[in-house]
Amino acid sequence: MAALLPSWAWVTGLTAGATAVVVALAVQASHGPHPTAAVTTPGASASASAKPHASLTPGTPETPALPDASGEGRRIVYSLGEKRVWMVDATGRASRTFTVWPGTVNPQPGRYSITLRTQSLKGSDGVEVEHIMYFTKVEGVSIAFSNALDGSSPPPANGQKRGGVRLHKEDGAALWSFGDQGTKVAVVK
């Protein structure tokens, strides 16, 4: 009788297979025609603090390397100095990286894990957020990854203590899919 594989092995295998398919399709697509977008001027409702954003695929020349001493195995790596997150698979390879907007209260560099996940709520800044993943508290302020439902960047803090590490909407969805309760989080300088 064959031994059953644990569920994490199946998930890792399926994730690796899906990643390989996506990479193959991306390579194929890069050789095809590229659409051009019309240039628009942001309206008054556009966020003043928004910056251009693109999630990067690790391994390309413009992608920042995974920080040294960020741990081993499957984990989320959050660099305070680079304002960047990496999603790292069980083999230690970064599968996705993206920039974030840190809160006004930062965690100390160290090792944490996702302790609570909440689908959606109103953030301390009054903005509806989703994909909230809590991993520590600092001075009574909860530190969590999240993204705004409307995709906006966070408003100015105006001296308030805020622990939300705000993500772009598509990155928030990807991190939510990646990080279950108990997933390791490495915070580095």
C-alpha cells in the first residue's frame, strides 16, 4: 500500500506546477504584440501619495534580491528599509515581490508568524480594508498586512499611530492566498 503524502506536499507541488505554467505563459506572451495604453491625467480623487507600482518576478535583473539572513523555508519577508515584501516558497525561492506602504509604527526586525486573518473591516485610518493578516503588536498597536478595498494608498497619518502595512490590491490578494494562519513572517532592516 502506497504511503499518503501530507497535504503541504501536495500544495507545494501544485503551487510549483502552477508557477511554472504562469512563467511559461508569461514568456510566451512577452514575444507577442504589446498593447499601448492611453495616457490619462489623474482626477481630483487620485491619491497624492500613490507611486507607480509593479509586482516583480524574482530572477529578473530589476528585481531586488531576497535579503540575506531572512530565514529559511516558506515565509513572508518584510524589509523595513526597502518597504518591500517577498513571498518565499518552501524551497527558499521568492515567488513574488512588491513594494508596500508601511504604517507609522513598525515591528522590530525578527521572526513572527501570522496570528489572525480577517477578511475585511474598517482600518484605523477610516478606510475599508481587506485581506488583513496580523503578525505582531508594538506598543499596543497591531501590525498587519492589508489592502484598501478601493485599491488606494493610505491617507496621511497626521501623527496617529498606525500599524497597517498597506499593499496594492493585487498584492494583497496574492499575499492572502499565500499566508495562512501560522505562516512565518521575517522582518528585516
